[in-house]
Amino acid sequence: MEPVYSSIISLARVVFAAQGLKFTIHGAENVPRKGGAVMAINHTGYMDFTYAGLAAKPAKRLVRFMAKDQVFKHRISGPLMRGMHHIPVDRDAGAGSFREAVRVLKDGEIVGVFPEATISRSFELKEFKSGTIRMAAMAGVPILPTVIWGSQRVWTKDHPKRLGRTNVPIILSVGEPITVERRDDAEAANLLLMQRMTELLHAAQDEYPPLIGDDLKFLPARLGGTAPTPQRAAELDAEEAANRAARRT
């Protein structure tokens, strides 16, 4: 029993109900009821980590998310994140967080990661970092390809947050586990993971209620929406990174 995590889940459910969020979960049977696993999740909105864990609830599992260390330094969110045993990530020195994630996986926990590292402005999958594959191989645990669709309508980059009652549908899909070994080609495994997640994402998009009018900004250009193309999104990401670096210096 984990009082902090359990309390946060109960509070989140009340908040989600007040917002009218409507969750559909596919593939919950793919989440192991015991043992470690890496839950690899696409990233389209700021609230993704609060939603993704719901896919593990039918298996009665908790997910330990890897999150940027600034969240752990906040006077309110910091104690909560530590109380839920999430894993802080220093993007300038990530070796320590990687080792901690591998240790947690070997201890039989599910670790949630976002292989894209940052939110996708195009709402398509961005290039994956290799850490997901490497930590699963080192820990000897499977990877759970997982996608969220609809969360971008609640709060995402470049758009105002909508935390009131919006009745937004959100789809969570967990694919069949992918097993990787240390001797496997990491690049090939990463491509396989991206392929599986792309299939899940497209299926969720096909199932989702049509978006019209102003909501077209939450739909990929590939589907007729007004979201930035992947190329334009990459340019915006580069501009944002350059501005952030300039502020630091």
C-alpha cells in the first residue's frame, strides 16, 4: 500500500470526472501483473503522465515515471513526485537516472518513459531516443508500446490549457510486449518500437470522434488538421532549444 500514490490517484479520478474526461483503454491485458517492464509512451500533452498510468490500473500496477528534475525541485510537486517514487532526470547528466531506472526495473517495477523526450507539436511520433531500448535490455524486462490520443486537447505546447469541464475523450492503447536482449541491434529494436507505436496511434486516431472547426489545431496535418507538419514542428523545437540555451548563458 502506498498512501501518497493512492491518494493522488483518488484525487486525480475526482478531477478527471469533474473535467468530464472519457477514457477508453485498449490492451490493458498486455500489462504484466508482476515483474518489471518499460512502458514507452508517446508525448502529445503536458498531462500525459497523469493519464498513462491508468492503463496499468486493471493489472493493479503502479507506474514510476521518469520526469525532468525541475519537477522534483518544486516545493509542491517535489514531495509528491518523491512520495510516488518517480525518477528524476537531469537532461545534462542522465547517467544517474538511467542507472536508477534499471535498478527499479530489476526490482520488478514498471517504469514509464517518453522516448520522444519532449512533446510532439505535430502530434505525430518524433524520433526516439535510445534509452528505452537500452534500459529494457540491461534490466532484462519487456517494453510495453503505449499511446495516448486526445490528451493534446487538454493541454499542449503553444495552446492555452483547458482544465475545466471539456468532456474530452482520451484513448489509451497498450500493445503486445516487445522483448529485447543485450545482444540485439538497438537501432533495429528502436525502429520496431516506433513501428508498433505508430500502428497503435493510427488505430486510435481512426477510432477517435472527428475533430472539426477550432479543434483541427489538435489534428496532424496528415489527417487534414492544422497542426504543424513534422518538419515545421522540428523547426519550432530547434528555435525553442536555441532560446532556452541563450537564456542559460
